[in-house]
Amino acid sequence: METKYSPLKKGPTFSTVHAVTSDFKQIMDICDYKESELSSLNGKVTLRERVNEVYKIFDGLRKPGNRSISNIAMNAERRATRGTRAPSADTINILIDGGEKQEHGLGRKSGPLLSGTAYCISSCSMILLNKTLLSSYGFNAGISLTYYQNFISSVVVVLLALCGAVSVERLNWKLIRVWIPVNIIFIGMLVSGMYSLKYINIAMVTILKNMTNILTATGEYFIFHKLQNQKVWTAMFLMFISAISGGITDLSFHLKGYVWQILNCILTASYSLTLRLVMDKAKQLTRSGSLNEVSMVLLNNLLSLPFSVLLIFLFGEWEYIINVDVVRIPLFWVLATASGLVGLSISFTSMWF
């Protein structure tokens, strides 16, 4: 006796079977064949007859060794009813996947441009502020100015961490010991940059800073065996020629300033290479197994404070700070504080870049 199913009973419908994709092509062929048989016999196929034939096929697939038909039916019905159900998060993700890929592609292309632009703006602002403080105000304590800038940066990061705006890794002695070589180079980089600005003009500082890229690329080749393409080396060769040409035609040439700037380039390249060397080991010493940009900024600025204090007393700058009149000018402190905030932005944009 033929088993009949009520159309009110919830179960796989003919439209459900038609929603099956390539995984169910065999079932679709059987359904089409059965439908053609019914059409030839009756001339017209009713919905109930279609449903009955589908259930017969499903009953045959339930034999041992076949796949679970309940899963097939459930997946088929889910696919068939996508158009009538409210779109889920997965459905939305599938629908906009192509658009997301295109947007992410644009983001990857514009990311380096934005980060590079932000870094250039921050770096130029820092050079102008330091030049103003050292030359216009005649402040001759570069180490002390570096200390104040790092102090401002540390305070800002700590306040942001306390407010929950940023996440910072908890410091431990093992992590600090690994990071000390990076921090020493970091301090030398900042101090040498201060003294170079004291003796040479901003234009030459900017031109000579390009030598850092050549030193970094050379270090990456010998240490990490990273090869640059011909276009990169051509661009760096032009940077080298511009630095030589600028130095020859510099009317305000100052040997001490050039020595400080060349030292600054060496230390800046060494900082980048050393940071890359210790990064993996530093990540292993944190609780989360990672070290984000904010934590690195805090490490650099916070650990530099005791070293800077030691250098201030070693070079006798503390006597100069006590007696100099410029520290009593409010605008001087405004600019010094602004330089600390800009220095913080340089740290973030350099890591972003």
C-alpha cells in the first residue's frame, strides 16, 4: 500500500530538494526522472505526488552505508528558505564577502600611505619644535629635554591605560632585561638627534636622515638576508647623492653637527634592527604571548627615564637647568609639553608604518 503524507506535515518539500547544490546532483536527477514518469502516466503531477516520490527516495537513502538523510534534508531546507528568513550574520557575511574583499584591498593600499603621511607630519613637527626649543630659546640641555618629553609620553600612556582606553602588558624583570639594549639605543638616538639640531639647520637634518634608510636596508641584508628590489636601491642611491650634494653646498657647515647626525642615523638604524631581533623573545616573556604597540611605547619611554637622569647628572646638566632663565618662561613649557605629545605620536605612527 502506498504511504501518503499530509501536506500539513512539516517535512522536505519539492522546493527544498531543488535548493540542494552540487552535493545532491544525484538526488536531483532521480527526482527529475520520477517526475517525468508521473507526467507520462497521469499527464499532470500534483504537489502531493511530488512529495511522496521525494520521501520514497529519502527512505531508500536511509539504508545502512548511506549518508544521514536527516542532515541532507535539514541542509536542503535551510538553503531553500534563505530567501524567506531574516538574514543571519553568516548570511550577511556571505552576501557582502566580495564587497569586503574589495574594501580590504583598498584599505591595504591606502594603509601605508596614511601611516607614512602621519609619520612624516609627526616627524617634521618634532624637528621644528626641538629646533625652536634648542635654538630660538637657546636651551642647551638636550638630555634634560629628552627626559621631559619621555616623561610626558609615559604619563599619557599610563593615564590611557588606567582609563581603559588602551591595553598594556604587565611589565616584569625578564621582559625589562631583554628590552634594555633596545632602550639604550633608543636614548642614544633621541639625544644624538637633539645635539645635531643644535648645530645644523633643519633642511640638512631632513636630508641626512634619509641615510638611515640605506643603513637599515644594508643591515637587513646582512642580518636577516632580506633582499630589496632594484627600484628600492635606486631610490636609496638618489638619497645618498642628495645627502652628499647637500653637505657640499651647505654654507652653515658644522662638523660637530654632522658627526652627531651621522651618529643619529647609525643609532636609528640599529634601533630598528635590534627591535626586530628581540621582538620574538620579548613576546614570549609576556603573559599574553604578544607585545602590542602601546606596551612597546611605554617600555621605551618609561625605561628611558632612569637612564636619562643618570646622563643628566653625568654631563652636569642639572646645574644648568637650575640657573638658566628660559625655564621660567611659560611658553617654553608649552612647547616642551607639545614636543612630548608629538614624540608619542611619532612612536605610534612609526610602529603603524
